[in-house]
Amino acid sequence: MSSPREAARYSATSGWHEVLVDRDPGGRWQILDAAGSQLVVVETLTGHDDRLDQALALACDYAAEQQAYQDGRRESDPFPSASSMGGALDMTG
């Protein structure tokens, strides 16, 4: 994987989350939700013509929807396992 690029951030009860864009080993764009040493894959773009701009737009939209949920402006969690960091990868080693 390349070096992840921060696209957006949001504040949750567990602290700040960074929403990152990176490529997986197959070269597909991924949207990642990172908090501390926890990392969740939110989405993998699978189109052969997907570009960085699309990944960044999706990451920003995801962060905005998560922030709306955290602020009480959205009724349901847009990605429940990311908010609770359930099923997250531990990136500490």
C-alpha cells in the first residue's frame, strides 16, 4: 500500500477520526476510517476507471455523514462498524 492521504476528519465520542484514502495491493482506491491504532475499511472502489478525485469525494461525504450522526443531525449511523470500530484492524504491530 502507498502512504495514505488524509481526506477529512470527524469527531466522535471516542475521539477524532481521520478519513484516509489509499490504494490496496491490487491498486484499487480505498476509504479508511482511522482512530488511534484502529483502522476500518469503509469502501473499496472497484471500477477500473475510478480516480483519486472520486475517492476523495466519497471520503469527504462519509466524514460529513459521520459527523452529522455524531452531532445528532442524522438518525442512523452511515457505517455502524466504523463508529464503534468493531472489526477494526489493530495497526500497532
